[in-house]
Amino acid sequence: MTLPDIDVAIFGAGLAGRLCALQLARAGRTVALIERDGPDGRGAAAHIAAAMLAPLAESAISERSVVEMGMASVPLWRALIDTLPTPVFFQQDGTLVVWHAGDRNEATMFASRVRAVAPADAVQAQFRAVDGDTIAELEPALAGRFRQGLFIGGEGQLDNRMVLDALRVALEAEGVHCVWHAGEVDVSSLPGLGLEAGLVLDCRGLGARRDWPALRGLRGEVVRIHAPGVRLHRPVRMLHPRYPIYIAPKPGDVYVIGATELESDDMSPMSVRSALELLSAAHSLHPAFGEARILELNVQCRPTLPHNLPEIIAEHVRDVPVVRVNGLYRHGFMIAPAVTQAACTVAQAWLDDGAGALPAVRASARWPEMYGGTAFDSQLENA
């Protein structure tokens, strides 16, 4: 059956695809969401993510624009969650960073990098050194274990799977036409799906590599454990020269521990070495983790571009306007609201006013460098 009134067909129902679909549907657009796999999101990188909203902590390994996107996204998450039809675990109690005495040089480098990259006003307001007594007040379970640390106020986290499910329910309530188990799709697949669309929004992540050859996979390995013997109240990062880790507490005494980062798109199961490093580091944070039960050993590849930054590309494919958003790297949940909002702005402008409106969109954008790439530029020149 043909659905001729679809304004936007979205490829990929991972986190970015669901966020875009909901934004556009609530803006009054008719939307079809087309996903290779099923509605539970198991094929998406978001399904195994720790979903930490920690832009200052990530500034130690990120560019300034990513930090700004993360800072802009925290209030967007807070506002969105209030509108979702099912509950989502959301916490904004900050990030605690600790290290063992022999690794104090790692702390010095971490703090120096944060101060060099993050906005100075945010560092002044949110970033502070803490002593052992303050660590014990913040996390009683860690009392006496660390003499120094750093506390980053205002940062938070979500439950990734609750988010994906709540977005699915919201999309159904908004009347989004969801096509599950569609297999691999591209613009040429629309007629076979009985769809005509005014614009395609490509959110396929690594599934878009055929159309975006610069994409590469960055393998991440994450452990989920059940540890009722430990009581952490916020994400904790432990610095180490070889295996720095984060531990994010989730509802039900579940902890997400990650994350190794390997330049590989290998999706084979987690290696013994990675599992040992992650679990040994968790045990060194608190020995009660030794009695935890392993729930999952997860592997996923994050879609990454050569500069490790997100991009939005606009081009015509088979005379169909196509907007592609990709390259969220390891920062998916942290920056997704800001990035998808920008992508939806491009899509709305193109639908309303044609490709000629896109230069003004880019010129007025907070992060105009996100609209890079020769495909975007050549399309504007030929519009």
C-alpha cells in the first residue's frame, strides 16, 4: 500500500533515528521510521551504551564543540523525558573521578585537559578537587578507599534501554509509521516498501557506510553486572594509564562498566583480556564487585568519522532530498539531542523552502563545522 503523504522517511531506528522521528512528528510532519532490525533496538550501539551525560568529563578526550553539544543536550534530555509516556531513569547528580595513589599523574593530565578544552565558566562552576572525606560523603561505599578525587557537578546519566523503549511508545502515540525488520535499505528501497517521501533522513550509523565511505567502526566493550553488595549513587570514573574505566549505576543494583575502545569494526564476542581488565578495574574500585553476577558481556561498534566529530550532509539521491547525520562516535547519548535537533532543522528548512535555504541554516548554526563535507557544499552550489 502506498503512503503518498509521508513528509520524511527516516532510515535507522537507533537513538538518533528515534529522536529525529519524534521531533519531526511533534513538529507536524508525517514520518515513516524504517529499521533493519526489530523495535527493541538491539542492533543499535545505543542498546549497550552507559548513557552518561558527562561533557566535562569527556572533554579530557574530546573537542570543544563536542563538549558544547553535550552541555546543550543535558537540558534537552531533561525536557524531553518529561514528555515521554513511560518512565525513564534520569539522574543529574554529577560525576566522581578517582584514582589510586600511584596514578596521580593521570589525574594531573586529566584535569589539565579538562581546563584546556571545556568552557572556563563551566569549569569554574562545576569542576572541583575533593578530599577523602568529601569522597566518603558523596559515595559512602568508597569511604577510606581514595584520598583524592575530582567532582564534576551537573553531569548525569540515563537508562539507555528505558529511553529506547519510551521513544518507541511515544512514536506510536504520535502516529509515526514504523517499519521493523526491513533489512538493509537505501533511497532505492522506498518504492518496494510502498513509500513515497518528500525527504529522507539517514540515521543508519554504520549501516550507511556504503553511502558514506569515510565511516569506520570503533569497537567498544561493556560489561553489565548485578551487584547488590555495592551502593554507588552516581557514575564513577577511575583513572589508570592502561585501563581507565567508568562505572554507571542503574536501577535494580545493575552497573554498566566500560569501556574498552579499539580501532576495529569486529563484532565478535568480548575477548578474555578485555573482560579481565574491566572486571579487575571494577574490583580495584570496590572489592564487593568481586561478588557481583555478570549479566552481559557486550560488544558494539560506534559509527565514527575520521575527525571523531558528528556531521550532517545534505545531497540529492535519485532526485530525492537526503539529509544524513552520523559520526556520533562514543558520545551518542551525550550529544544526540543537540545533533538531531540540528539535523531536523536542516530537514525542515529543505522541506519548507528548498535547498536554497540551507546556506542560511548553516550560517546561523551554533556549530557550522558540523555541516561540512564536499557533498553538502556541492549540493548547495548546484541547488
